[in-house]
Amino acid sequence: MAQTPDVNSALAELERICVETLEPQAAQVDRTGGVAPGALAALRAAGFQRLFHAVADGGLGADGPQLVRAIERVARACPNTAWATLASTMLAGNAIRALGTDAHRAKWLAGLVSGELTGCVAVNEASSGSDPTSGRSRLDPDGAGFKLFGEKSRITNATAADVALVFALAPDAAGTGRRLGVVVLDTRAKGVTTTRLESTGLRGAPWGTLSFDGVKVAAEDVIYIEPERILTTIEWGWLYISGISVGIAQAALDEAVKFTRERVAFGRPLLQLEAVNGRLAMMRTAVDGARLLATQAGAMKASGHPAARGVLGMAKVYTSQTCAQVARDALELHGAWGMHTGYAIERLHRDAICHLSAGSANLRLVEMLVAMQLGFNAFAYR
């Protein structure tokens, strides 16, 4: 991917914003349940959202390792801010670019790339999880267009999005069955209702439900897609989950090192006890291993490598599991203090647990993808 000279300056400015703005506000974002508007404005000014898009689309054209570096840095400073911004610009933005029509791209893409608009991808439903082909959201014929009915649950940016890409089942060409479609939907449309969902972790990310009660949809706003194109788009979500996992894990490790260095027991800092520094060493090894896998996945995805999907799947699962384990280890090293809100590890541990559910939801799918790359027929015994 061609890139502009602004990539390195954007990364440098991002470091400053993380230290001066995001890190000091992280606890407040968790308490209040909302990302600070000033933080989002600062990220836009630095060009953070533009890192994830090609120069031709108004982006900065960062390469794969640079993308993962940027994701990790923001997640280390404030996981909530990372989730909210990346679900919009990285997932929804790339989905509009890859799946949308020229008219959709003209209307929405520039705003999603710059961060001036917020987007969401609405796949999950309470009854079917993240399998879009088993969902109950549907498009019913209505003259030359459709009416959209259904509800999407636990959607990042549901309550903040300007545009939503809604997966729903539409009538097939013969009118006897249904096929999968994606609705590019202005969330201000009549019949759209949003409801905030509270969460154990990642409380500052705008989770919520999107309900559709006969929302009028023009035929040109429905895109019929095959599962292959869905996966190609969702891979961007796997990548940002991997990067955020590494960021949370590194933040938890940093907190553990800080606490054990300052806490004195048995006449010396905890850090000097063999059992403690040995555990920290293994935590550091796990975080570095997760970072290497996420970086490899980013490089392969950005370059269009044919084996990227399997590596992205492995990275998603491995990094999220590593994140949860490292955060738990860090919590235990804090002892009882780790359960108090005055310590950052309490918040990071909740974020890691919440993040684990997103990272492991498709474990069986990942196993199948890796098996296929190894030459096995993953569907042979279904």
C-alpha cells in the first residue's frame, strides 16, 4: 500500500495524545460510560483514523505493522477509545469501501476515513450470535424497495453511529427463499431505535441494540453478498481485536511491574522475589509473542497475502486469550488491592474479560480455517 510521508508524523503525534490525553482520561471514561469528545477530536486532528485507509481513499496508507502499532498504542492508553474509533473507521469504513456501491462510498467513506462520521457493522443478534445467516432480521418487499424488521444486539457504536451496515435476510430472485444482504442504513431513518447496553468491561464503548420496525430501505441500498466477501471484510475486525488485546495486555503488565516495584514485603520490593519476577518474565514473553503474531497478521492482511485469513484467525484467538491471562496474572500480583477501583488493573481486568468474549466467539471457525490451510477438509465430518 502506498503511503504518504505523514504516517510517521501521525504516529509521533499519536504517542503524544496517548500520554497527555487518553491515559489521564481512561478511568473517567470507564466511570462515565462514554468516550470523551475531546479525545476523539484529538485523534482526528492527528490523523489516527486515516492511518487505516489507502491514500486514494483519503487515508495515510500505513502498512500492516504500523497499523498494529497504532492500534496497540491507543488500546494501551484507553481500550474504550480504541474500540469505539476502530469499529467505526477500520471495520465500518473498510466495509463501505469493499461492499458498498459508488454512491455509498461517495456519501459515507470520506467521513468514516477522517473520523468526522461514526459507523457500525450490525451482525450480532441475541438468538444467533455472530452468524448472519441464522439471524432473524429480514427485508420484506415494499413496492420497489423493502421494509427492514428485526433487532441487532451488542453492537459497538450502536448509539453513536451515523451509518450502519445491517446484515439481514432478503427474498431471493425466485421469491421462494431468502439470501443474505447488507443494508447501508442512515441511522436517522424513521423506524430505527437504539438502546444502550451496559457492560462489565469496556464500559466507555457505546454498546447497544439497533431495532428496526418497518424501516423503509431503497433497493439500491441493499447489497447481496456471499460468505467469502463477508469474511474478507470481517478480517479487519479480527485485526483490530488482536491489536487491542496486545494493548490491554501490555498495560496490565506495566501495572504489575509498577506495583511490584513499589510494594515492599519481607524486607524488599515484591519485584525482587524470585516467584514474582519469574511470573513477570513469563507474562512479558506471552505479550511479546502475541504482539509478533498480531504484527504478522497485520502485514499479511495489508499486503493481500493469500494465507492472511488463517493467521488473522489465529491472532484473534491467541491474543485475546493471552490478554485475559496476563490481566488475571497482573491482578493476582496486586493481591487484594487489585480489586479496588483506585488501581488501574481492576479496570483493565474487566476490559480483558469483556474482550475475551469477542476474541473467542469464532474459535471453531478459526480452527477450521487453519485446518484448511494445513490441507485438511474442515467440513468433512459436519
